[in-house]
Amino acid sequence: MPRGEKEKRQQTILMRLLRDGRVNTHDLSTEFGITDVAIRGDFDDIGVLLKSRGLFMNRFYGGAELIQPGQHYRGFYEGHSEIEVEAIQLLSEYVVRHFVHWDDSLLLDTGRTVDRVAQHIITQEKSGLRIITNSYTPHILELYTQGEIELVQLGGVPLPRAFCFVKCPGGDAFYQPYWTGPFKVILTGSAFDLDEGLMVNNPDIIEVKQQFIKAASEVFLILDHSKFNKTARETVTFCGMRSDPWLTTGQPLEDEKEPFIPLTIITDIPSGQHAEDLPLSSKMSPQADGRVCLYKSRIPLSVSAEPQTMSS
């Protein structure tokens, strides 16, 4: 069901505030064909939403601004090399083009890679999607302005540096007030160690990922090549090899009748290398598609992955 005009308008204003740091009342009233009074009413609602995310808005004559305009997403797109940025762009575009289809229900993880996924959903004009996410990155917010996409943000406790919510209400049944699925889950992570598995640097974020997997009918894990054999001090693994051998082995399950969730790991092939040269190819069979490499595996539904703290 299409969102109400007021809600879509407020999400557009919110997105511009987060992107530009400031908006003008008269410009908005002209654009939307409503009164300045109505726009100021929108500011009231947006101010409440920003406060719930640990942000604050300053109202002034003629408009509104974030208390620290332009600072909200500072650093979000920084810290990656040009090669890493190119890889993230390649992989996110590939996933949306090949695995996101009309009428899909998606669970979107947080982070810069999944923010790029949202960007490609917009640029490829994907429609008819239902999306649940714990993220409030820039392109995730922009999805609110897409008329044929239904978006639900889970809410909870905001993590400003990660631009996501954790401790989301509902526990493992978080999705039931919205849709019943089946859900395609798009995940990413901080690093991937061949012996320990996928690693994330916040146990609360891991909990959300686990909830997403439990609700999944299929999982897509996007990791650019720089994530493999990379560790960070005091990182946390949510699917270590010892408790979850499905992630780093391509061997069939002992009991083929055991229920499982299909898993596809998507990474890029660096210039001058082949799929067989990639670290994960020593554990699983690679499937090359141009500069993209796919690994097909499965997640047994009986597996229980408890967060573990790693020392390095």
C-alpha cells in the first residue's frame, strides 16, 4: 500500500536535513504546494524522530538545520581505498541486478556496502519491494521517497557511528507486525577469517544479524576481497567455524534431509587474479561471473551461533 503523502514528504525533508544539514521553509512549501505552517508542522514531527536517533534540530526563522549541520554522516564514506570503493560498488550493483526482483521481501543489514545496495535499488528503479532494515544510512532513508517500495525501520537503540538501530523490539519475531516473508537477507561484515568465520565489531549488531538469519529463506553475504583473512582487535564473530562449519566449508551436510537456508557469499576478483586465487576458494568451490565470484553454501537450521569475543 502506498505511503501517505505527508509521510513521504516528511521522509524527503528528513533525508535532505541529514544530507545537507539545512532546509528552507519557503522552498519546501513551494515544492510540495502546501503552506509554510504545514511545513513547520512537519518540522515538529521530524524533530521528534531525530531526537529518537540522538540528533537534534535547530529551528530558525525561515527554516531548520541540524545542530551540527553537515556533520551527521561525516566519515561514513571515508576510510576505504579507491579499490575498495570500486569493489563495493561492483558487488552491490551485481546483487541488486541479479538477486533483487519484483515483489521480494528483503531484510537489509547496515553498513556502507548495504547503503550502496539501497542506492542501486533506486538507480535500477526496482519496485514492488517490501524492505525491513535496522539501518538509517543516507540511501536507506532515500528509499522512503520511492513510491512503489514499502520500507520499515525497526527502531530500537541508535548506534550513531554505525548508523543503525540495535536492541530492536520484537526479538526473533521482529518482522511479524509487518510481513511474514519469505525474506531474502542481504548481510555484510567487518572481516572474514577462514578459521573463525564472519566477524563484526559489536555484539548488539551481531544479535540483529542473527535475528535476520532466523527469519530468512535465503541469505546473501556481500564481502569485498579486502575483508578476507582480515582481523581486528577485540572483534566478535557471530558465526565461527567451530560452531558453524557451513560458512567456511563447501562439504555436503551429513544429513541431506536436515532443513537449511541457502547461502550465497559474493566477493570481487581483484585485477590480475582469478577466482581460484581467492582465500575462500581453498575452502569452497568458486563460481566466477566476470569480476564477481560466488560461493554457494547452506546454513543448517539446527545451528545455533552464539557471539564469541576474539583476542588478537
